[in-house]
Amino acid sequence: MEELEILGGSIELPKGFLASGIFAGIKKSKKDVALIYSEKVANAAAVFTTNKVKAAPVLLDMKRIEKGIAQAIIINSGNANACTGEKGFEDAVNMAKKVSQLLKIDEENVLVCSTGVIGAPLPMEKVLKGIEAAAENLSTEGGYQAAEAIMTTDTFLKGVTAKFVIEGKIVTMTGFAKGSGMIHPNMATMLSFILTDASITKVALNKAFKETVDKTYNMISVDGDMSTNDTAVILANGEAQNKIIEEGTHEFDVFYKALEYVNKTLAKLIVKDGEGATKFMEVNVINAKTEKDARLAAKSIVNSNLVKTAIFGEDANWGRILAAVGYSGADFDASRVDIYLKSMKGEIKVCENGGYIFFDEALAKEILKEKEITVTVDMKAGEYSATSWGCDLSYDYVKINGSYRT
Amino acid sequence: MEELEILGGSIELPKGFLASGIFAGIKKSKKDVALIYSEKVANAAAVFTTNKVKAAPVLLDMKRIEKGIAQAIIINSGNANACTGEKGFEDAVNMAKKVSQLLKIDEENVLVCSTGVIGAPLPMEKVLKGIEAAAENLSTEGGYQAAEAIMTTDTFLKGVTAKFVIEGKIVTMTGFAKGSGMIHPNMATMLSFILTDASITKVALNKAFKETVDKTYNMISVDGDMSTNDTAVILANGEAQNKIIEEGTHEFDVFYKALEYVNKTLAKLIVKDGEGATKFMEVNVINAKTEKDARLAAKSIVNSNLVKTAIFGEDANWGRILAAVGYSGADFDASRVDIYLKSMKGEIKVCENGGYIFFDEALAKEILKEKEITVTVDMKAGEYSATSWGCDLSYDYVKINGSYRT
């Protein structure tokens, strides 16, 4: 196993990790409390929502992650513990405290995540009982249950495991995520947890995580709204016993590549499960002047309601794509841009040098009938590229998000 | 008539203006060429789309408006003359040239606007014949026909006339606009034309126009996508014979107030005619630290798909409103924010100090059943406020914009 081995859809916990997922009664009938535990204190890195309105657990974790270590993560679904004031913060602290008491670990090394309804107090009695049950149920086989317990309106479970070799030692990295289903009746939240038994320095872990998050979760769009609870965390506990990975080494590159793969896989699964989504769209902006220009353009396209509805309507409407690039803030010359549409059915150029060219409308229609569409925007201005992922905007998006809470 | 007199819905051309609207065959059956003409060269100001992808007529007008004067505006609907390269620019120039020949005026004083399909060449033969017909039909009663000829998917005509007195002279200001209907199969465009017989300096006109545009057209959102063709122009020809209005005078304030009223009326009409819109929403952000913070927050709320679908769904979902403020870039303290919902049926506070408070859900439902909803966000941080206007996001928006062009 010289290269990256991917166990798609599988959640195989790396050495030294245990997990569980149980039903505590926060939701009506589905699992709603998950616990992740590393037998050894792990190096850790995390990214959080940049929304100024941050849920209580986000505020707690932002502080705790500063020291670059963690040993457990307690997660509840069904209630976001957001816009809940000082009481909400106390509740988050008490969730962590309960975990630290049960597992006999340092309270400061417990992170907390919540997802669900905004502005309602956590039912703490149920939550604390749920934490007890979750601690009792911890197992090396519990990854799947934990991934189940963080789901909200997700229609399928999102997990992936990668294995790779660092100087003869097999390293496992598993990730699972939820999103971007709308938490009825409130808002979408993305949570993502990556666990690995790699031995890696805090600095290298932080760099690899932040950079790959930027290329993956930060390049997807379901509806352009940003949650109060978005959190992605990685724990690396060193139990694979590999020589510690440092920045600027070949081993770092191997680790980075695996992490990028895991994050990208989860990001794409999140988009594919976007509310009401009927089609998946990958946007490649190529030959941009700078990486920033490529990223701005790629994100603007997947965020555009007009592009999303055109994809839903199977309409080769390149004018909307070009216009979305136009207001993206990217620096580019519109009169040089070429645009291509691609799917399993073939590929066609629909715009050349920023203008109309003849193309086979029947073929365009065939291409756009597929479920997975790739849009390529060639800026012909430089060497940088970026990829983003999104879904279409359908009647069902409006239905799911427009239904009155009852 | 000491104060502002408003002739809602009426388009009464000010002294010295003529206009016409005719059918030239660019569209299938509806009027598609409009001409506006001032007997005297008028002082002029304009604002244009900030999209980097600009239609040919926008590029032409941006150059011509620099000298602050204009005498005629030729407008076609049905074809946006956007993404049409050098040929498109030549076509725009030739539209103006034709007008200048027919009306015997300086070519440089003719502005051009187009709205419609992107990426298709203008049918110039039809356009030039249409311009001849439009010139022949110019009349002091032609404002209504001109307003009709700029419509695309608009479901009603948008016009307003205001009258006010400047030192004993009656001044008339009339405005008409189109948008934000989607130009099937391409994109929404806003065009707005304000004509007045006021005598006002170029500097004062420019200041008043840019500032009021910022508070009106720049504070509305239908779908957050920005067109390649958006243009708003004002012509002031001085035929009211009032003493020339300069900045910093009482007369300037009177003019400014009238202009703000006219622009705001048109902006609100555009939103009310938003594609698929079933509800109109006014958002007031009050007591912000700075004007910028108030504007960012107000715009973010009307732009949020989640807020739009909540309004469509008649759901008092204050968490989505607060979250949209959170990612707006505005500086504020979430734990101080109060949120109110209001309509003809009453007003309720749904969020206090950034958190849940008890409110009457039945009353909230009654309030949100109305067609016009006001959202007030009190930041309790300063003295600045801003207002934005938007519509809901409905099944019909998806239907209108997701239908394949045929």
C-alpha cells in the first residue's frame, strides 16, 4: 500500500479512537448525541463559522482549540444552542464538564458542537443523561453511530476513510460530516470531524487542515447562507507510531494529500445532499491571473441563484455564468473568457472570448440532463485555478425552507 | 403647492421633454424601442452596473456621461447587446448616430440603453427602422409609451411624477423604470430614467443622484444577481426656469427630497414586481454604530435566501434574520439585538438581546400572512439607520428562472 487507499463511505476509526451515537430525546426519535474520544490527548486543529453570530459551543471551542490539543468531542443534534445567551454558554461548559467527569480527562480538552434549532434553550436534563449513555457506549466500532447521531435533515450518512503509509507505518484517517440540510425550522449547519492516528506536529496539522478546508468546505455552496454553528475539527493522536510529521517534508505532502481527499469527499457529499438539490455542479475556473481571482470567480458561480436555477432548468445559459464572474470581484478580462459545459454525455464550448459562438443546442440539452455537470471557465489570463461545488436551486429548496414550523 | 405633490403612477413629461415608444420587431409583439428627447441639452448624471461584464451601451454611456450633459436616450428591449464584442459596441454607436441624424443633435449627447437577451447580436436593421419610427412619434404625451417600451417580464408599468416649487417656479420630475423581471432566457436588468425641468448645476445634480441612488436602487434585492446592463440616468434641462440650484442651499434640499422620493418609489415598485414574488418586505436596521453597518445589515437580510423563503413560508424565523446580519460584515453586538416583525395586522418583538423571548405565535402568523412585511432590527449601538426592500423567494421564482429557453 504505497499510495492512498480510499474506503469510500466507510467509517473505520483510527487506532486509539472510540466513538458512540445514542438517542437522548432531544429529537423525536433519531439518535441525537455523539461522543468522540481519543485514549491519548491528541493534537487538534479546527475552523469555525465566520458569522458574527456564533453559537455558544463555537465560542467555547474557539478558546479551547488555541492550545492545539483535545481529547474528546461531544456533539448534540436537534438544538443548536445558538442565540441562547449566557445560559447557553453555561450549558456548553456543562456538557464538556460532564464528559470530563465520566471519562476522567481534563475538562479543557473536551470540545462541544451543537446543531439544530436556534434560539431555544438546550433540554439539559436529557442532554446530560444522553452524555452518560454515550460514554457507556463508546466503542472502536462506534464511528458509524456517531456519524448517524450528528445528522439532521441529511438524507444519507457522510463518511470516508483513507489509509496511507508514512515510513512503513500504516496511518488511518476517517472523516464524517453533516450538512447542509436545513434544521427545521432554522438553518443549515455544517459539522465535520476528522480523526487520524497520524503523529504530526501541531503546526503542521494546523497548516494542513486550514489550507485543505479552504479548498474544500469553503468552496461549496448550497444557499449562500452561513450558519452560526459551522465547525470542522481534526484530531491526530499519534497512535500509528509513525515518525512525527513536520512541515516541508515528503511525509507532510502525503498527509496533506490524504486530508485534502477526505475533506473534499465530505464537502462534495454535503453539496450532493443539499436541500432540494436535483443536480450536482462542479465549477473549474482555470488560467486565472491569481489564485484569489480563480477562487472568487468559482465561488460566485456556485452561489448565483440564476446559475443554480439555470442548471435546475437544464439551460445552457452561459450569460448568467459570465455575469456571476463579472460581479465576483475577480480581476479578469471578459472578452477573453471561454466557457465549457460537460457531463457524461460530452462537452461543448458555449462561449468564446466572452461572446456567443454557435453550439449544438441539442447536445447542450443532452449534457445538462445529467445529474452531474461540470462548468469550466477559462480566463486565459494566467496559471491559477480553483474548483468549487454546488447544487441547483429547485422547487423543493423553497418547499423545505418555506414551510412554516409546526 | 408649497410641498411635494406626488402624482403616483403618472408619467407627465416635464417641460421641454418629448418621448415615444414603438414596436420595432425585436420582441415578438410588444413595444421594444423607446426614445427620450430634451429640446435643450440637459445636465445629466448616471450610474451603471458595477459588474465587470458590462454591456456595450453601458461602456458607451460611461464615457459619454463624463461631460455631464445629454440630450437624448435611445433604449431597446428584447436584446441586451451584452457579451457581443466589438460588433456590439459598433451597434450601440450606430444607434446613437441614427438618433443624432434624425434629431439633428450632437451624437455625443445621445445615450443608449439595452435590455434583453445576452450574447445575441442586435437585429440592427429592425433597430434602425425602429429608431426612425420612434423619432417620428416623439410627443410631449409619449412618456407612457416610452415606459411601456422598456418593459420586459415586468407585469406592470412603473412610473411616478413629482411636482415641487423652487422660488416660485413649478418644477416637474418624472421617472419610469423597468426590472427586475428576468429577461427570458437571460438575466434581470434594471433601467431607470428620471427627467426633470429643474435648473440645477452639474455638480449638484450628480451629488443628489448618486446619493439617492445609493439609498434606493442600491438597497433592493430580488435575487442578488447583478446584471450587465443596469443603468439609471437623470436629465435636468432647466426649462422650469428656476434660479439654478446649487449644493448646500434650501432649494437643493427640496430637489434632493423629491429625487429621493421618485427613486425610492421606483425601487419599491421594481421589488414588488420581482419574479415570482408573493410578498414585499421592508427591512429597517436602526441604532447602528455607523451608516455602513446599518446598510450592510439591511442589504444582507433582504439578500438572504433563508430569510426570503421564511417570509414566503410565513415563518417568524428570527434566527435566520440574525444570522444574515451576522455574516453581513456589519460590526455589531449580537447580544444586544432586538428584532420586530410588523404588518397591517400589528407588530411583535420576536427576539430580544439576541435571544429568544416569548411571543404570540398566532399573532406572528397573522402578521406574516399579509403581503407587506416590515422587519426592524434594533442594534442598540448608535444612531445610524438604513432601509432596504426585497421580496420573498417562491416556487415561481424557480419556475420563471429554471425554464429552459425555447
